[in-house]
Amino acid sequence: MNVKELQTARRLGTPSVTVIWVDGGYGSIRWKQEARFGRAFGVEFGNPDFVQLAQALGLRAFPIVEADDFAPALTHALTLEEPSIIAVPVDYAENHRLAETLGEVQISM
């Protein structure tokens, strides 16, 4: 939820891969709030361009466009001797459809 750790990983040269679910807010929290309270509050906002942000911090970044892009990007990122990010667009609206398909779903908060 913040980028300080990414800068620290870069400064220390810590090999790591951070996968960022890009949804324009706190999508998973929105889904849980809607499921539990019937509405959401304070979970929508704009995201920065995480690829450009990573590059500004001196990190390698892998934007995912198609689902098939993820596995090769992750495989490559895991071979690096430096930190990197993978930016994956997600739509948490799919959670509602999945829950309807599966029936009643217990959500822990």
C-alpha cells in the first residue's frame, strides 16, 4: 500500500518480485464491504502508472496486458538479482459473479 519498501529493496539490492493488482482502488476491500454491509466506503481512487513508478525508482517493471503474459513475466522476474514489479490489471467485479456461481460464500473480515 506504499512504495517505501520498493525503494529500500532497490537500495539494498534485494532480489524480490512484487505483484501489484491494479484496480484503481482497494478492490478486494470494496468486495468484502459490499458483501458484508451492502455498500462500500472510501475504497475508490486513482492509481499511478506503476510501471513508470517502478522505473522512476530504478526497478524493472513488467506490465501485464494479457493473462498469458503473467507466467513468462514472473518466470523472468524470479531470475533477476534485483527487485522488480509485475503490474496486473484486475477487475474485482468478477468476485461477485464467482460468488453467485458458487452460491453462498463466507467472507471473513
